[in-house]
Amino acid sequence: MAVSRPTENRIVKKVYQRLLIFFLGLPAIVAMVVLLPWYHHLAFNVLTVIFSALGAVEFSVLLAQKKLCISKAEAAALGAAIPAAMILTESFGFNGLLIPAVIAGAVSWLLLSRIFSRGDALDSSLNRLVAGFAALIYPGMLMAWIVRMSHWDNYASIIILTFLISVFAADSMAWAVGMLFGKGNQGIIPASPNKSIAGFIGAIIAPILVGLGAALIFPEAFIPKYGLPRELTPAAGAILGLVTGIAATLGDLGESTIKRSSGLKDSGNAIPGRGGVLDSIDSIALAAPVFYMAFRLLFVRP
């Protein structure tokens, strides 16, 4: 079946935008991780906090479609709270109790800030409370695990880049393979009907190859646990990539479910070819704690 000119133009534009992000955005992030490692990758971690805050603002817009309303300023503060507290513990040596203290403070604010309200403000206080809890947790609580990765001093750059490239590879390969081979095997996920089985397979294979390659190229950063022989390092790297790819795919589908429920196509329009910030970090957010815990289970860290 012939593709119409407008459809062809949209495809070409989307390809161009994705290539632009891939060849400009990804190298910029890689350079930040590699060239600015001071204070446990403070520069990259601050960027993580900014993206978390912006993602929480966009999430609040999605919540507002269901009458769960909170101000954008509050959403930004709540979205940044947990990863910012993680920076203070990792980069500046604050006590680890700071993180639960920040959570307790945020929850207390949401519970108490409307106790003197009247009228509509009082009637909507429960909706605001739910929206505030949601903005505190997603994506901030998940993104904080990226900051946590920076505490592996000697190998933090390698580990962070392995994580980021695994997620980016999963996303890019899912899109590319889905475009090439996805016709006829789409629609299996109602929340994201354009996703295809072929795309899912691509999203799993790509991070497996990344994990395998990272373990082979940087064996000093990927030492198997439990006294297992070093010959199993590539297999452990492949397992790390597998679980990261699965989590990244589920993170994308989870955010698609939220958007479908809200009735909005994208979380925003901040990033050309990608939609909003939340559209760009959904896979990263859910994959971060999975990658971190899998790495801790599979590999020895000093």
C-alpha cells in the first residue's frame, strides 16, 4: 500500500528529529558524565533533578485531566525533592536519614497546608493531596536511583553510561525495528496500540548487547559476585541488559497508560520528536532502580 505524501513527510521529520537528538543529545550527556565527574557527578545529577522536576510538572498536567490538581510550582518542588536529597547524601556527605526526612516534610506540607482553607479550596483538598503524593513519587523517587549510582567512585562513569546507553538503545531499537517490521503485529497493548511485537523484541535485544559489550570492554567494572569465574562476566552483563531492557519497555508502557487515561497524546511538547520531558524519561525512571539492584546482585563493588 502506497504511503501518502503527508504521512511520508511526518515519518521523515520524525526520523530527522530522533537522529538529531541521538547525535547531539546523547553525546552531550556522555560528555557531561565523562568530563565532569567531580563531587560524585554533581553536574549530571543536577540535570537529573531538573528533568525530574519538569517531568513532575508534566505529570501534574496529566493528573489535572482527572481533577487531581496541584500547582506547577508545587509539582516541580515535589518532583525534585527526593533526587535533590539524594544528591546531598551522595555528593556532600549528608546523613542518609535526610531522604526520609524530606519525604516526611513533603507529606506533612501536603497534609497541613490547607487546614485553614474554605469553600472550593477545602472541597478540593483531597484531590490536591492525591496529586501531591503522586508528583512526589513519580518520577522523582525513581529518578533518585540514577543519583545513587554515582556513589561507586572509581567506576561510576562506566556504570552510569552503561545504564543510559542501555535505555537509549532499547528505546531507539524499539522505534526503528517497529517501523521496519512492526506492520501486522501491532495492537497487543491497548494503552499503546502503535507498539509492535517486533519493536518489543528490538527493545530487549539492544540492551542485552550493550550489557554484554560493556562487560567485555570494562571487565574491571564488572566483576561477578559469589566467587563466580571471570569467564561469566559477559553472561552477567547480558542479564543486566536484559532486565534493564524489560524495565525500560515497561516504563514506556506505564506512562502510555497514564496518558491514555488522561486523554492526552503527549505529556508535553518540550522535546521535538519526543513530546514532553516525561515522554523522554519514562523508560529511564522505571529502569533506574531495576538496573541498580540488578547490578548490586550480579557484580562486586568496592
